[in-house]
Amino acid sequence: MSLISKTAAELGAMIAAGEVSAVEVAEAHLDRMVEVEPKVQAFLHVEREVTLEQARAVDTRLRAGERLGPLAGVPIAHKDIFATRDMPTTAASKILEGWRPPYDATVTARLREAGLVILGKTNLDEFAMGSSTENSAYHVTRNPWDLSRVPGGSSGGSSAAVAAYEAPLSTGTDTGGSIRQPAAVTGIVGMKPTYGGSSRYGLIAFASSLDTPGPFARNVLDAALLHEAFSGHDPLDSTSIDAPVPSVVEAARQADIAGMRVGVVKEFGGEGYQAGVLARYHEAVELLESLGAKVVEVSCPSFRTALPAYYLIAPSECSSNLARFDAMRYGLRVGDDGSRSAEEVMALTRAAGFGPEVKRRIMLGTYALSSGYYDAYYGQAQKVRTVISREFDAAFQQVDVLVSPTTPTTAFAIGERADDPMAMYLADLCTIPSNLAGNAAMSVPCGLADEDNLPVGLQIMAPVLADDRCYRVGAAVEKALESRWGGPLLKEAPSL
Ligand code: GLN
């Protein structure tokens, strides 16, 4: 079996045993990228020599007897929203074109320290605003299952890279669903850790009370290994939780859910959902029952109001966060010819540097925060947020985890929702409540929809700091389905 077909855990073990070098593993993935990138276009920046240099350094460290973690030498692709000191960081925006950060994000620094080798920076919706990666200012990324479809978003480059076997692992960020939704529509595993469980330091901010870094992988154990490698308290992030990282790797290995109480969220999964998505979802719930879980229906009526509340809170925070792109500090500067005031240069730069969706969010947020409207919009949305958290708390008194479909539909066609922001926003209907409440949530593949043969994701939600439960249930589902399917959903590297 070729190196690109191995799991991250297998690659890490082979490298540690000296059976293969980090350089050889990196080369195999870089070669795969040369082959399929023209079609998938998952990456914004790839610098072969920088990657190989990192791999050589890891090989040297290992030969010197340094004890690195289980993923030492394993390649990874980072969403281009994490600062990397040796590669550009643009958030897929023209306003940051060519910007090279002088430092690493905590996530990238910790993974570098653990010996992971960066293959490149992946495409995303500009500033992580979107659900299809079509809002990138650079190019569209394609879903490896069907190149005419989107790979989800905003972390669509990261999901496509892993689904196309260009990388065994990648990072993403989830503010409203941007890890779980792309994972679901590309048939891979994606995890949104508990808010504050993974560091935001060095992550280009979208909505700071929601932004959460997390892992993508083709199987649950690999996702757990990556989760554990970058998570944990970070004094550089003011909302980082000072508590031990839940034992997610152990939970992924356990994969036993006998006696667990699973709540089916009544509000998710009715009208407006694709039939094939619902069929796979209902089968997954039956599967959980057959594995010994006790399944009950749980009602969380306010989850229906999560989407509108999110579209007030997230744009409000974005309008404030994106004020830092003032043409003075980073990236693009337009019209600075000595004849214009700083204010004029700022206005020209922001007009030229931000794309339409980013401008829409800044305007929405500025309006929602303006005096006279603040209480009616932002204040009201914050109250809804509190009610949603309370409904989660009440539900988790009754059950250990909640489940729902991850997304209402499978991957949609490129262009299909590009001019319809409301249709685009609906992709995150089921994922947003966990962002507002800050609890842990995962998407794990549960089959292909009959209509289009495209992947369907099962969402597993767990209480704050009970991330391990997502991994336990996710691994149990994966194990049972793989024995049914005779292997993983994504059996081998797709020929593109
Ligand atoms: N699709 C949602 C949005 O556009 C969520 C994005 C995200 O999680 N970064 O805001």
C-alpha cells in the first residue's frame, strides 16, 4: 500500500520505528499534490522546499533520540487562517495578500514542536465567512467526490485536501460549523472542540466568542491524536480554559457505547432535509441502539432560533475584529500616493481588499451594534444564546450525547447557492447551536445518500469539556459501519 493511503497513526508509528523517513512521507504527499491539485485546488500556498526542510529537521531530531509525540514526521495541511512564520497567511483575502506573519499561531507552534510537517496552507472562504469555500478571493476548491460540487466551508481546502489523500491530517476552525459541515460533505471526520479547549492565539479572528480550532482526519483515532497534540490551556488566549484536555485518544480507542444515553434532537431532521441524508441519519440512530445505547427523543425548541441569533452575533464581532485591517498595519494599501488622507487610504483599501460577503457581514454587524439598535438586535441575540445554552444543559441532564444530521443536504453544486446568502447560511442549521453554547461537537461519516451517492455526516454533540464522548461515540459508529462496508467510507485515494 502506498504511503498516502496510510492513516496518520500508521505513518507516525512507521516513522518512529525508522521504517520510513519523514522526508519520504512528505515527498509522497507532495507528489500526490502535484498530481491532483490542478483539479481539486485545495491549497493556497505550497512551498515544496520549505516542507522538505521541515521534514529533514524532524528526521534529524528523531535520529538524535528526541522523543516526539505519536505524530512526529506526519504531514499536515493548515487552514490559511493560522499564522505560520515560514509561509504566507492570507485568510483567503486580498487584503492580506502576501502577508508573512512574524510568528506562529499556538496551534501551528505546538504541532511543529510535536514534529508534524506542514504541507501548505489551505483555501477557505474569506475570513472563514461561508459554507462552500466559494468566497475565497483566490479560487474555488472542488469536492474530491464530485469535482462539480463544493467541499463545504469555510474550511473547504482542509476537508478537500484530506478527502483527496493529499494530506492525512489538516486543521480547520469552526465558528458556526466550518469544520463539521465540510467534513460531512467530503466524507471525513471533523471535530469542533469545546470553545476554549483549543487556542485562538495566532488565529485570524472572525468572531472571537465562537472561533474554535479543530482537527480533520479520515478516521476518528487520527482526529483524536491531532486534537490531543494541539489542545490545552494557552495563557496567550484570554478565553482558553485552564483544565486538562479530555482523554480523546483513549476514548477513540475504547469505541464502546454500551449503556450510553443518546438524545435525538427532535427539532433537526424534518422538512427541508434531503431524503437520503435523513435515511442515513435514521440508520445511524438505529445502529447506536443496536450497539447498546439507550436512545431517547429530546426537544430543544430554541435551537430553531440559533441561526438568526448567530447572524447577529458573528457579524457584530466580525465588524469589530476586522477594523484592524486599516491599510496601515498589514497587507494591502491602496491609493497612498501622498495626496490622500489616512482615512481615504483606509476606505479605498477596505473597498478593494474585502470581498462582498465580508462587506455584507461588516455592514450587518455595524448596524446591529449601532446605538438605538443594539438592544433590539445584538442584546436580543445574546439572550437567545443564553436560552440555547440552558436547553443544552437541560438536555445533558437526561442524556450523555445529542445527535442530529450534520447538514440538511449533501454537497451542493458549485455556483448553486453563490448568489443566495440565505440558502448558503442554511447549511449550518444543525451545527450553530453548539457554537453558541460552546460545547463539543463532531461530524463522522455515516454513509452515502441514495440520490447522489455523496457522503452524509452524523453530528455528535457533548457537554463542555466532554469532548471524549464525541470520540467514543464517533469511533463506535465508525467501527460498526466499517465492518458493514468492509472498510472505511473513503476506501482509497480517489482517482481524479
Ligand atoms: N458558514 C458560517 C458562516 O458563514 C460558519 C463559518 C465558520 O464556522 N467559520 O459564518
